[in-house]
Amino acid sequence: MLVLSRKSLESVVVGQSRSFEQLLKVTVLEIKNGRVRLGFEAAAGIPVHRSEVWERIRAAGDLDSTREDTAVPVAG
């Protein structure tokens, strides 16, 4: 497991270094009362799910199902 520290409004990018294609960008939006709000930006074809939803989809054998937890752009 990779562990990184980020401050509010700082990001982490996941992608292929050879083509510089960004697959996923995770940004810390807010840190308040021991909770962290994260923003996810992913290409349209990449499903993004909370882990418990991903586990249910995986258990059902259908990882290509609807994008139930797709990240929504946040203004601001």
C-alpha cells in the first residue's frame, strides 16, 4: 500500500507514465472534524465505486455494471 500525505486542495494522480495518460485524479477537498472529503476525476470509461459497492458488484460477478458511484465534478 502506498501512503501519501496531502493537504486540502492537493491531489494525487494515477496514470501511465509512458503516455502521460491520467486515469484518476484524487483531490482532498476538505478536512473537518476528523473526516476527509475527496474529489475523484476519472475518464468516462473508468468506473469509480466506493469499496463496499465494488465488493457487492464483484460478488455478483459484474464489474462492468452501472457506474453507481461515478464521481461528479464539484464546483469551486
